[in-house]
Amino acid sequence: MEIESLKCFVVLSDKKRFTEAAYECNMSQSTLSKKIRKMENELGVQLFNRTMHETVLTVEGEKFYKYAKSILKMYRAVVAHVSFLLSLSYI
């Protein structure tokens, strides 16, 4: 699973609409839909209940959302730390 996919999952979870989430993720709706389906297949669970008007997290999706947010927070911290260490090596 890729970090970009986790970001897209979180954005869709927050926006609840593929159109808005795809726009924020800078991709087409179909590309976002394929990413989410791939993630669901990889995990072996349905993350969203999809309707014509809204996309709502399933129980499994809600649990995964918490992990995804935590993973992204740790990822940002690691990137910031490594960037800081690299900046010190140029001094």
C-alpha cells in the first residue's frame, strides 16, 4: 500500500464525495475509485458504503481511518526529521 493511497483514502473519508476527493487528490474520479478498490481488495474488506449522493465509511473503514491518520502523521514526522537532518549536513 502506498502513502498516496492512504492520503486519498483519508481525503475521501473526510469529503464523503468522490468528485471532491478526486479534485483534492489531483486525479480523476475513476482513478480515485480504482485506488480505493485496490486498497479494499488488498485489505480484504469494504471500506466504504457507496450511494449516489454520499460515500460513508463502513465499520471496518472507520477502524482503518484511525490507523491511516496515525500512519500519515508518523510519515510526516519522519519526513520532517530526515529533512532536518539533511539540512544539518549542508552546514
